[in-house]
Amino acid sequence: MVEVVSQLCCYAPAKTPVVFVGETGTGKTYFARALHEMSGREGNLVEMCAGEIRPSLAESQVFGHERGGFTGAVRQLRGLLTRAGTGAVLFDDFHLLRAPVRER
């Protein structure tokens, strides 16, 4: 645990993406939140369960859209990246986005 916290301190000031990988329940979300707090970024940490992203609306959910931008866009939607601003986006349960494996 000491090594993990030490690594968080090293990565916190970096302006590069960080990916946490591990089994369910190992604290990935906790450490992502801690990393964001330690980073000193003024923007928000916006969390999204990747399994909730509908493929047909993924672009709008991530980037947002304007009212009337396409059929059915009855209001403006601020996307995840806009809401995060200078902060970060946390896609939790990213494994849920994988395409199903076909058996041969």
C-alpha cells in the first residue's frame, strides 16, 4: 500500500492519462479519486460507468451536443469532457464496453 501511495504522488502532477487496472473491489475508483485530489487540478472529476454509455449515443455523452443538432436533440447536453473542464474523466467498469467474444 505504501508503494501505491508513493506512485500516486509521482503521477499526480503529470498531465498524462492514467489507467488503473485490477480486479473488482481493489480500490481503482478510490485511487483515481485520490489521484485527482492530489493533482491540484481545478476542474471536476466526472465519473461515468462505461456500461451506461449507449453505443448509439456515445459521441453525445462524451462530447455533448447542441439543441437541434440532430433529430431528437431537444435540449443542449454538456458532455463528460465539457463537465470535467480542466479536471478528469473516470470511466468505471470499462470492461463492460468490450464486444462479446464469439465462440467458433
